[in-house]
Amino acid sequence: MGSEPEAPEGKVVTISCWAGAGALVTLEGISAAVPGQPAEFQLNATENDDKRSFFCDATLEVDGETLRKNQSTELRVLYSPRLDDSDCPRSWTWPEGPEQTLHCEARGNPEPSVHCARADGGAVLALGLLGPVTRALAGTYRCTAVNGQGQAVKDVTLTVECEWGEVGMRISFRKLAYREGKRPIQLQQGLGEHWREVVGVSCVRSGNEEVMEGPLRVAREHAGIYRCEAINARGSAAKNVVVTVEYGPSFEELSCPSNWTWVEGSGKLFSCVVDGKPEPRVECLGSEGASEGVVLPLVSSNPGPRNSMTSSNLSPGIYLCNATNQHGSTVKTVVVSAESPPQMDESSCPSHQTWLEGAEVTSLTCSAKGRPAPRVRCSREGAARLERLRVSREDAGTYHCVATNTHGTDSRTVTVGVEYRPVVAELAASPPSVRPGGNFTLTCRAEAWPPAQISWRTPPGALNLGLSSNNSTLSVASAMGSHGGEYECAATNAHGRHARRITVRVAGPWLWVAVGGAAGGAALLAVGAGLAFYVQSTACKKGEYNVQEAESSGEAVCLNGAGGTPGAEGGAETPGTVESPADGEVFAIQLTAS
């Protein structure tokens, strides 16, 4: 280690300790990484490091024996002068006459020299020397401390008090502070040891004619400004005296209530003003029901670096408020309750709501958060909603909901939709009558909300059907007998199903046979007889044909070919149409003679 190291304040200093090979060194309790290596660390030199000692210890193992050696060194830090109030007071008061030794000392390295002189170039204070104090020395001095690192400057005031017998009366009262109920007030003490030479001293408080004389038990009402007059044989003097009475803290219900209401989002801080002098420090900490140890934000408190809580995330519960000053402390329990203005959101008051037609009349699903519990009222915009026992489609529309409590309002706009079961309002055929090979269209219109899904049930064997994109139209091209029969249109949504039926008849010429001359008559009879047998056996599966009538009239008809089944569930039967049998076509046969 180096000997007598020296560094200026603020410089980085490296402290090293080393020994011979194989020795393990330890510097200030920090050992080297391996034997034979030095131990060191760095520090930024400050005034506090001046004259600091550092210790180094070395150990070496030789033939099983441990050898130890240690050494220390001291760091000298050079720093500029400091003039502290403890070593060089800003205000001195000495009585005139007796010899005094005036001191104004400065800290620094190297040791500073101090010089005090009046700014006007007058007197110079003989610091550290014993000498008489005269009134000529009174005044303000500038003291300068200098060393090789810089200088420090400070103004000091010297007050010289004169003897009573020489200059009449001088009163050197300052501000006087007393603790309530403790030592007595005795304003004469400000006169120093010579007050007994005064013939009379009287002190009167401003705004009060009562004269205050002699010692009194301190009370708060004694605080104030006093005008004191002193008289002796050489004259009189007067001075104002400020008397302050100090006392411990106390809580008052008006200034620090036992129950507080916090309104969420208001940003309001709590007020807890405590009586006491000097002004007490107040801190309220969470207890039961509140976050343990969390500081309640107060208007007049200074909670310091502790975990403080803003009023936006305050936890309600019980808090313990502690008021402290130099004369004592007191504790008060306060209860904090939480209230909040109304708040509506999508979860409590959905912006889109649905009712079902025909259901019992209900109110909007709309509530609000808040404390006290908000009152929610909803009104329809535009036309007023009529009073009904059941929900109607006319109830659909826009409603305005307002939530109110003592801390404010909140509002939302709600759109109400009314849903209803499907109804097939229209089912029609176009054209109303169709011949084989012709085209026809069935149209189905339904009223429903949400919109209905359209489905069809057609006669068995009806092929080549065309449907529109939404299934509302069914079309047939080149109709055959199998297309005749009952068609059903069904409308379905989440609330139900409704269907209507219509019967379509496909009728007209199906086979034309033209026969000319006498040979044609014989052929016609042969064909007629064969056809009658065929019709009876196969073609008219469910009906009968009168062949004799066909021979005399030239026509063969299916006895059950006329008529049909009327539509179900209100389905209209189209004129000129017939229902096709369930298992085949309806044939219309016409025989024409030449």
C-alpha cells in the first residue's frame, strides 16, 4: 500500500494491497481472487473520506505454518472551505464591555484561514483573540475562508448590548415560544441579567388593554404581539414582542370527520386538518377493510416516500389517522365509504335488444352501476310507446335510457327490434291452369323476423323443378302429368313454422289420332277397342273409362279425371287444375273422327 496518499475531492482513487508471490492479501475484508494477486477497489473521494484509514492483511503458508502481516494507510482528501452555522454563527450578541473571544472557524483541507471585515471597509474582527467588545463593533461582517482548494463566504451580524446605566433603556426581546401548560411566561427575561435595575416593565398585548406582568401559566390565549415598555432612572425604551404558544396535536370533528365519502373518479383528496403548533404531520394508514398500510391521500398532509394511493384507486374501509408534532401525537379512526356516479355499458344496458311479438310486455334490459344505486328511465324517441299487454311490432324503435344518482348521470341509446313467427302471406300459381308441356310458376311470400327459410313439399315424381336463390319461387318448364298435385310452401325461423298448400292440375290433349275415310273408321274402331282395354288395365290406374261412350261420341275420358283435392291450410285451389294421383300421371285422351 502507498504511504500518505493525497487526492482532491471528486477524484477517483484506487486503493491497492499486494504482497509477495504465494501470499493471499485481504483489503478492507475483500480478498484477492488468487494468492499472489493484489486486492484493490476504487472510490470517489469526498470530504467524508479525509483521514480515512484502510487496512491490508497478508497471509502466507510456509512449511505448514501461517505467516501473517498487516499494514494500514490513511487517505488525505483536499477540499474547499466550509463555513457551518455551528462553527461560525450568522448572528452574535455580546454585552458591551467584557472581553470576549470571537470565533468563526471553517472546515477544509488544507486548513483554511478566516478573515471577517465589514463591507464598508470599517472594523475587522480579531478572531480567536481575547479583546473588549464595544458598540463600534456592531454591524454586518463578511467572513471569507480560503485554502488552496477554493474559498467560502458568509455574512454574519454582530449585536452589541449596552449597559442600562450608560444609555438609558434598550430591550432586546426576540420571538418567544412557549409550550402550553408548561413553564411560565416571563417577558422580563428578554432584558437579560440587568432587568432588575429597571424601575418598571409593562407589556400590553395588541388589541387588549390588559397589562401582562410577572409570570403566567402558559395558555393558547396568551399568544400574540405585545408592546413592552421599560423605565429606569436614565430613561425608557419600548419594543414589540411576538409570543408563540406551542401545543400538541388534537383532532376536531369538523376539520377531520370520522366518516368520509369517496366519490370514484372525482379526483378529490380528503381533508384532515389537525389543531397543533407547530403544524402537526398527519398520516392516515389503511386498516380493516382497506389495503393494509396504504396511505390515504390528504390535502394537508405530506405522506413522504411511503406507498401513497391516489383517489382514483382508493380502497374503502377503516383508516387510522396519526397526527404528530414535537409535543406529542394523537390517533383518530375514520371510516371511508365509496360512492360512484352512474355507469352503463354494453353488459348492463345492451345497445341492441330483441322482443318477441305476442309476448307479455317487458321493460328494457337496462341497469347501471353506481352508488347509491342509480335510477334508470328509458323513453322512446319520436312517437310514444302505447300501453299494451302484449308486444307488438310497433314497439320496435330507438329508446333513450338515462341513469341518475346524486353524483351525476349516464345515458345510452338502445335499439329495440321485435321478432315474430313466420306467416305464409301469399301462395299463388301463374298461370292458374297449365296444359302438358306448358310452364307454370308458384310464388310463396312469407312475413317473418328474422327472415324465414322457405322450403317446398312437392308431389311424388315431380322432377326438373327450378327454385330461386331464396326458395321463394318454384318454377316448372314442360309440365307433365306428374307435376300435377298438391304443393306445400313452409316458412320457418327461430320462433316457429307456418305452411300453406296449393293444388296444381295439369290437363289437356295428350294423344292426337287422326283417321280418314272408310278404312279409317274400321281402324278407329280397332284402335278404340284396344285403347279401351289398355286404359282400363294400365293407363287410368285409379279410374274407369267408358269405352261405349267413347265409340259413340268419338272421345274416351277417365271417369275420375275431373275434380281434385282442395288446398289445405287455407291453400287456394286453382280453377282448371286437377290433383295428380299419388303413383302416376293423369292422362286425358281425346278420339276425333274425320
